[in-house]
Amino acid sequence: MAEAATSRPVATRYAMVGFGGRASMFLDPIVRDFPEQARLVAGCDKSFRAFDYHLNRVRSAYSAKVEPRFFRDDEFSRMLTECKPDAVIVCSPDYTHERYITGALAAGCDVITEKPMVTTAESCRKVLEAAGRAKGRMRVAFNYRWSTGTTHVRKLLQDGMIGNIKHVSLDYFLDTMHGADYFRRWHSEKACSGGLIIHKATHHFDLVNWWIDGIPEEVFGLGNLAFYGRENAIRRGDGKWTGYDRYTGKAEADDPFKMDLSQDDALRGIYLNAEAETGYIRDRNVFRPDIDIEDTMSVLVRYRGGQQLNYSLVAYAPYEGYRVSFTGDRGRLEYEELHRSHLITGQSDEELAAQQKAGGRNITIRLTPHFQKQQVIHVQPDAGAHGGGDPRMQAAIFDASLGRDPLGRDAGVEQGAASIMVGVAANASFISNLPVRISQLCPIKPSAVRLGELA
Ligand SMILES: NC(=O)c1ccc[n+]([C@@H]2O[C@H](COP(=O)([O-])OP(=O)(O)OC[C@H]3O[C@@H](n4cnc5c(N)ncnc54)[C@H](O)[C@@H]3O)[C@@H](O)[C@H]2O)c1
């Protein structure tokens, strides 16, 4: 008996901050997939109702016994002292990350933070310093790295199929469902998200950094609010959609941007029922006057190794996805990933997935080495959110039996910094109209040239 007891793995004690839309990414695998290895001992949020919604959800979905203690946001330090977690998962809005990351590191905990790591150069410096002093491990949850298609690209580039990469072009388009949703929420305030050039593009800059094993250094950018916001709607003749501050209970029946928080269990449980506690309105009008982030962005980046990136992001396209091309000194690789479309009004994610599966065409790689025929590869994504990336990353985080990832998909604090600092520098360039050097805003291991040299 004694032998069996000592050979059982001791579960890692987790505390999680933020029980919103993204919480299920971490909560569900802890409860459902890794009950022997992981235990949620505490949760922290502005809202008890949001916390309670998620706890009830996983208890009934997985017949699980999970009893974490609840702490409000101003009780975070007390949570660490009283519950003594081994690791803290940071899943709250972006502007709150610095406080929770540095607090958890100072208490000796490991940290797993959602992207973007933080949203300003000052926060980035503080987090790098805190991580430098800490004994805990820090991990940034870049789930895009773990998807089937992006992993396929990394393998081809790592195998030298197009030689040394000199130029990358990435064109990302968000649609008027997903893209518009950022303009209803806290993301539409620069102070909360850093704008989409940080909040969203951190995924894309991280992918490029990881794909080409490079560290970005100099950034020039143009940014504009060209579609959302009151003035834009009025200018193009859509003034009729600007007449209410939020959608639930107020929107015109035929407003294509409306949403009703009362019609969905999760939206009601996490946001509508929590409004009295948080004061947060999740369904604000995308054509209101006080939006201060961009929806149209173009950025040029020069890497320490001399590679160049040409990046663009728009948030009001009629369909969603991205195209990226790499040109190396031995050929070219093009990658296209289409996510969904609202061209067919009312088409659900499931219907679209079935359509894409039938066609098998939603992810395409075109590989053309110099002086050779082009090879076209259709990639079928594995099951699970973000092209199979979420379940793979969950296993990497919670399954202690897995070793270090041979493809370098785990990202630490310096790699987190290398991604967000492109967006921070772009924000500065949007204002100054001048190129901005990242090292002048936040030094990241100056001697390194390859991303793999960064923690
Ligand atoms: N990797 C991805 O694909 C992905 C997808 C979505 C969100 N995210 C990230 O996950 C994080 C959470 O996003 P979300 O969509 O769940 O947001 P959300 O608005 O849905 O939920 C945020 C939760 O945090 C709580 N909260 C607000 N302020 C707080 C504070 N000061 N302290 C503690 N809790 C607070 C809210 O009450 C809410 O329950 C963000 O950093 C976001 O960028 C990542």
C-alpha cells in the first residue's frame, strides 16, 4: 500500500485568474483530462457569478468534484498566501496580466499566461525583470504554434526546403462576425488590449518569429480606424446602426451586427448576470464614438538576422483566414488557411467545418524549391479548437510525463516579449510615422539572433 501511495504523481496545485470566455481552455483539461496531475485550488475574478458559472458547468459536464476557493481581484495576494498554488494561470483581460504575472512569480509560482503577455513596453520590462529574479517557470500560451497546419510549415522550413528565409509576407483578415466582436468588448480600448496590433497580431508575430527562428528589431507601421466607429458608419450611409449604445434589448431587428447576451447560456452566465459586479458591458455598439483602436494595419519589420516581414491585418473582411508566403534563397513556400465565412448567412462553425472537411481544402501549402515543380499539400487539421492546437498545447501544459517539445512550441518569457514588442513598436510608429527600434523600448537579450536562443 505504502509503495503504491508514494509512486502516485503528486497533482500540481493551480490557481486561475479570469473566468471569462477563454477560461475553458485551462479549466476543462484540468478537470476532465488530467485529474491525477492537476488540481484547481483557487480562482480569482472580479465576478463570483462568472466563476460560479464555469464551476457549475464543468461539474455537470464531467461529473467532477472540483472545489476551488474563490477570491476577488483585490484578494489576489491573499489567495497566493492562503492557497499556496504551485502555478498560476493568467486568463484575465490583457491589461491585468502584468500585475498577476509579477505577483505570482514573486510568490515563487510557475506562471502560464494567455497571450498577449502584456501590452506595453513598461509592463514588458517589469515582467522580464520579475522572471529574471524568479525561480518559477514562465510560459506564454501561444496556441497557434500547436495547430496542425502551422506545425507542418515549421517542419518544412526547419528541414531547409526553401533554404535560408529572407522575406515573409503575412496577410490576416478577420471577418465581420469575429472581427466585429473585438469592437463590442474591452478589446476596443487601447488601454485594455493595446489594440489588435498587440491583442490579435501577437499570435501572428509569434508565428513568424518561431517559423523563421528570428528576433524582430525594427518596426514601421500604419494604422487606421476605417470601418468601425460612429463616424465611419455615418460616412458610408450606415448611420441607422449607430442609434443605441449596446445591442441586448435595444438593437434594430435587422442590424447585422446585433448580439443578444440573454439568448446564450455562456453569454448570460459570464457577462450579463455579472454586470452588477463588474460594470462591464460586453455587447457595446461597434459603431459608437469612443473606439480608439485600429481596424486596418500595415507593418514592416526588420529582424536581427536581416529577414524582412511585410504584415497586414484588417478586421472587417467578408471571410476569415490568412495567407503567408516565405521566400528563401532556395525557393518559396506559401500557406493559406481559411477559417470561416459569413457569405452564407447563418452558417454555423459546424456546417463550415463539415464543408471544409468535404472539400479538404481549407489549409493549403504550396512548396516551390528553385528549379523544381511546385508541390501542393492539402493539410487536414486535427480535431479541437484552433486547428487542433488547443488540445495539443493543453497536453504540453498539464501532462507532466511529456518532455520538452522537439519543435520548440513552448514559449517562455523572452519569446513572449519578442512577439508583443512588435505590436508595441508598431503602436509607437502609428503615432510618430517613423520606424521604431524595439531594443530602445525594451531590450531582449541583445546578444541573441535566433528565437531559439531566447527563453
Ligand atoms: N489564445 C487564444 O486564442 C485566446 C482566445 C481568447 C482569449 N485569449 C486571452 O485570454 C484572456 C481572457 O480573455 P477572455 O476572452 O476570456 O476575456 P473575457 O472578457 O471573456 O473574460 C475575462 C474575465 O476576467 C474577469 N476580469 C476582468 N477584470 C479582471 C481583473 N482585474 N482581475 C481578475 N479578473 C478580471 C472578468 O470578470 C471575466 O470573467 C485574454 O488575455 C485574451 O487575450 C486568448
